[in-house]
Amino acid sequence: MKACRKRFGQNVLIQFEDFGKNTAYKLLERFRNNYCTFNDDIQGTASVSVAGLIAAARITGQKISDMKFLFHGAGTAAVGCAELLVEKMYCEGLSKEKARERIFLVKTDGLIIKKRQTLSEQQVPFAKDGPDLKDLYEIVKAIKPTAIIGVSTIRGAFTEQIIREMSTFNKHPVIFALSNPTSKSECTAIEAYKGTNGSALFASGSPFPPVQLSDGRNFRSGQCNNAYIFPGVALGIVLFKVANIPDKLFLIAALKLAECVSDEELSVGCLYPDLKKVPEISIKIAVAIGEECYKDGSAKLYPEPEDKELFVRAQVYNTDYEEFLPLEMAKFDLNKIKN
């Protein structure tokens, strides 16, 4: 870290990725307040996941603070997403303690409860006082979550029984199967839509093809991909010279991404925009980050750009080539030229 700063300067942004679960949080906490750094596996995944949940809430008509979330998997991705959900609920008026009561973590050996002896420091705030439930189906029946979020890398963990159960107490059950690759996905798009008779709001870590049910209804699920988030976050941090990266900026990125989902996309069950829109989305996220960082004084680029969107666009590479030939010559068929 010191070498990067010495070589590239005080404002160099260092992105952490693919650290092991036992070191990812330790390294982030060690360096985040003294360096310009973030962990994409923790914060980027959290941001893009929360964006999808916010988009789903546009369909269900609920606030995030009205929903209950069950994570199957309790590693860095799950805890990072859970903590960002807490921040979102806090912004909606819920205390952080009450917000954590609405989030449940499930490991391979069952629901995380307080009497367990092997909890990480990050898992402890989400441990519950309830019974020591082991089976995922029984946990879903007991908790009745609004959303189940798979980050377990266990293929088929969301069984047909679980998917059907989700639809008994939710008009639109939210089912996120985020594990990669497809061979480790908790369920597929067609399993989610068929199991809920088309009422599921589904997103996945790996892309799935569109689904058509037997009654002719068509669905197109979205891919929960960090590529929606980290380019825009990095762009905003670098351009506006922000020294440190607090979690609130990832919530801002999530909110901006959720805004980019069109009503047309939501109508076919898609909770994320087309990936081809990432360059434009990144600009919107960068602008939103700039606006927030000037409000709290963390942006060190002066003078402050009056038109931040225009400023950001001026810094982004354009890979399109201008046409240097006159229009008449550009249309000329060179094959018709005779020697």
C-alpha cells in the first residue's frame, strides 16, 4: 500500500478483490481510513445487490425497512450486503438495531443464533435469540422472509419446496440466486418463475436466458453484476479527489443504479438495466458521488465544477472515431474505381 502511494501519489485508488473471507474485512478495516481503497467483493457486491432489492421494492410497493431478508450464506458478500441494507433502513427511519432484527443469516449448518461459538465479528450483530433451526425450508417457514438471497455456492439450495413456500406469504417473492458460476447457483430463473407461477422477482449472479411460461408470459431476469457499480464509484472518487471511501457512497451508487431501471424492464421482471448501459450508468453514479462529497466536504477538487455531469463526461474516453472524409467521399464506393 505504501509503495502504491509513493509511486502514484496520495490519491491513488486501490481496489481490493478476491481476498479470503478471514482476511478481507481485516484488510479493509486496517486500510480504509488511511488510504483511498474499497473491497469490491464486500462493498461492490453489497451495492449492486441492494440496488436490485430497491428496484424490486418498486414492484412490491414496500420500503426496504418493511421487508425481511434471509441470506443463505454468511460470508463477506452476505454480511456486506446486510450492513448496507441496515444503512438503507436507517435512512428510512429505522434504528440500526431494529434494522438488524429484519435480517437473518444462514450458514450451511443452520440459522445464525447467539449461542453459536464460531461466529465472526461481522456476523455477531445479526445473530438471533430464536431456536437453533438447521433446515433451510424450516427456516423459511418460520421467518417468512420477503426476500431470500443466495450467496452459498450450493447448487439447488433453493428447492422447489422453498420457492413454492415463498409464494404462499408473498405476492411477489424476491429470490436472488447470486452464486457463480451457473453450476453453483441456488436456483435457475426458470425454477424461480415456474415455482411461483411467474410471481417471483428474480435476479442472479450468472446470466440466464429469458423464460416463457406455458401460459405465454415472458420474463427476463437481471444479472446482479458488480460491473454496474465499481466503474462509476471509482470514476467519481478519482475525478473529485476523494481521499477515503465510506459505505454511504455505495448506498448512493445503489440508489442511482436502481433509478436507472426502466418501467419497461420492470414489466418483464428485470431488476437491472441492460449491461450495455454501464458506461452511462457509471457517469450518473460518478456525478451522484461528486454531489454528495461536496456536501460533506470530502471532495478536494477545487474549484467545484458547476456542471458536474458535463465535467465527468469531459474526462471519459470516447472510443468513437470522427469521420475525417467529407460526407460525399465517405459514401463513395471505392470498388467502382477503375485503374
